[in-house]
Amino acid sequence: MFWVAHNESLILENKSVHAGLRTRLSGIEDNEDDTAQGWVRIACDDIDDLGVAGVAKQILDHVGTENPVYLSIDIDVIEPGLAPGTGTPEPGGWTTRELIRVLRGIEGLNVVGADIVEVAPAYDGVGETTALAAAQVGFEVLTSMVKRGMGEDGEGGKKAP
């Protein structure tokens, strides 16, 4: 949907990021489209080389802190052993803790909206670990939005830079 939005000039200056990618050979044309539109791609493996802080920094550096941001978080970015309730499980994902720490690391973004997709309760186990992970992800996003919207004294209004 974001590729279409860019092609329809709904995204004027592309500051988009795909983070947590695992596809190496499938979707090559998607990578080419991303490059043509100015997307930054961060593979799941990159967290091993960059660390959580490095991944967050790469996102912040590309997106900036003033541009309005829409976060679309695909729950299948999490390792399927930790979040099995998704329609598209793929080994090699981030841990729930890593995703939460990346989200906390990018809390300076000007998030104006978000969604969490690919949660499939029918595939979740009795412990509902995927639902719990999705709820925590939602909590992290919402609290970051609230925190950014609070002034230095805890009142409403944007923080001074």
C-alpha cells in the first residue's frame, strides 16, 4: 500500500523504512522498487551487526523527527517460535524484546498513526503469545506518541527540540 501511495504522490518525499526483512531471493523486484522510491531496508540479520540502538539510529537518521510518520508493524517480524499466531511465519525474526527496544529507540519519531498487522489468533497457542506481543507493541507505540506529545513539565504540547 505504501508503494502505491508513493506512486500516487501521496508520499511526496520518501522517508520510508522496511525493517526486519528476511527475504533474500524472493521479492527481488520489491527491493528494486524500494530503492527506486528511496526506501531504506534493514534486514533482521542487521540487528546482530548494528545492535538495537544501531537499527533505531538508522531509522531515525533516514526518517527524521519532524516528518509525520505512519508505523505499520507486521507481527511476523518476530521469530515464529515467540509469535506463532501469524499467517506468514518465517524463521529468523527478531525477538519480542528486540522489537520493543527498537520501538523505544525510535520514540522521537513524529508518529501520527500506526497499525499492527498479520496477527492470526487461530494460529496462536493457548498462551496467546502473539496476542500478548501485539498488545505490548501497541502499548509501546501509544506511550511513545503520548510521551512525544507531552511538554517538559508533563503538560500537553510538543517537546522543545
